[in-house]
Amino acid sequence: MFEFFLMSADAIKMARQPGSILSPIATFLGKFYDILFNGIHNSVGAGALGLTIIIFTLIVKLVLFPLMVKQQKSSVKMQQLQPEMNKIREKYKGKTDTMSQQRMALELQDFQKKNGVHLMGGCLPMLLQLPILYALFYIFQNPYAYVGVIRENYTDIANALIAIPETLRVEALTDIAQNLVNTYKIQSLDLNNVSDMVMLVANIKADEWTALLQTLGDNSAALMPLLETKNHIETFLTLPLVSKCGLQFPGVLVPIAAALTTYLQSKIMMVVNKPNTSADDPAAQMTNSMNKTMLYFMPIMMGVFCINVPAGLGVYWTISNVFGIIQQVILQKYYRRKFA
């Protein structure tokens, strides 16, 4: 029996699971995603994981659509109310003492409340998406733990590897297993244990599979159709969705697309929500400055984030941005005509 000694392989899985707060969300989304994936996979086969991401994103957007409607309605009304709000600000112009500023803030707050607008309303859809985003991170990082078809495929690959003569198997997998040990500081990794081998299969990169098959030679015959199935399931438009995007083509296209769509969505939001306030209004200047900072900071942050996460998560974020942009444009046009 061959083992790397240093945390059992189960500890890797535990280390890659969401915490107690996100775990129920990830479990629920994982089950829903699995059902959705099975239906699509039975219909189309190749590219099912990518198509599932697109449809899943659309469903999430539809669920959050009522909040998006309230957000856009509130932003349009806020723009129409700016002249009246500017009158309130004018009352306190030049009064920088704490008491006057507090009175102005309370008066503005009461005015907004009476007219049914809320400054924080636009943040709610984004805040609700964050736990979904984090839960999806764990689903794509550990897909076999949530998607039954992937789990079955990984198990078949693990069994095929175990069937290879042990001496050759150890020679072929030693470096890959050692990298896993070093990454997760595990106590033991048994190359004769199916559960441990499934964990190993989940962490083998595309270039490592190529080298592995060359080492195994004729003993890799049983693996070939299983790896082809794995590739059909996990690849969408040449992108391996369960692997990190990285900086190589085509994976690098995902963080670029995520950054560009984040910028475009932020730009549209900044334009449509730009306050109609006087140029010498300190509050307006501060708001505009913060908006401009976020306009560039958020895309950069999301681009860097997507480099180091499974490509499927970056695809989800990009598709979510695209749907969000479409929703924004349509709703803005509708409410501008309605309140004109």
C-alpha cells in the first residue's frame, strides 16, 4: 500500500467545504444545480456544464428581478427628486457644524422616505448575490461533491487508475500526489483507496493528464474513454470550467470578460444614477469621486479574483453581468417613460 504521510484526504475535502453559514446555501444550490445539470446533460451531453451555468444564472436573475425592478424604479425617482433635495441642501449651505449636518441628513432621509426611495435599495441585489457567488465557488472547486454525473465519472477514473499495476501507478502519480500533499498539508493519501483517488483525480490538471497518459502507455487504454467523457462534461467553448482560469489562453479570456462586463455594468449604473446636484455640493463631489473609484476598482478586483478561481465561476459572473446590463437598460427606459 502506498501512502503519503504528512491529514487524511478527507481533511482536504473538509478544508474545501463552505463554513457553517454558507454550507446550507451551497448544499441547496448544489442540489438544484445537480437537478438542472442532469436534465441538460441528458439532452445535450457535451458542454452541459457551461449551458447549466448560463441557465442557472438566468434563473438567479429572474428570482432577483423584483428587487432589480425596485432598484431601478427608486433610482429614476431619486433623479426626479433631486431638485427638491437640492433645495434642502441649500438651506444648510455653509453650515458645517455637526448639528446642522445631522438636521440636513434627517430632513433628506424623511423626504426620501415620504417619496418611497431608498439610498441603499440599489445595494440589496448585489448583497444577495454575494452568498450565491461564494457558494458557487465551492461547487465549482469541488464539483464531484455536488454533481452526481461528475462524481460517477471521477469514481470510474479512480477505479481505472487503481486497476493499473501498483508499481507503474505509483511511478506515474507520485509527483501529482506529492503536490497535493504539499498544497493541503495532508497526513495520508492512499493510492489504493477510491475516495483518495477521486480527490486526486479532481486535482489533476490538463497538462498533467497528458504526461500521465504518456507514462502509463498501453495501461491507459481504459482511461481514454473516461477522460473523454470528463472533457465533454467539463469543457465549454474550449474552456475547462472546473480548472483555475490562470493567465494562459483560453482561460485568461474569462477574467478579461469578467472585468470588462463589470466595468460596463458599473459605467451604466453610474451614468443613470448620476445625481443632478450642483458642482459645488461637497456631498455630490464625494459621491462622484467614490463612484469613479469603484468604476475602476471593481473590474480590476473581479479580474484578479477570476484568475485564481475555477473558470465556471468567472463565466457565471460574466453571464450575470450581461443579464444585469440588459435588465438595467430595459428598466431604465421603461421607468423614464413612465415618470416622464
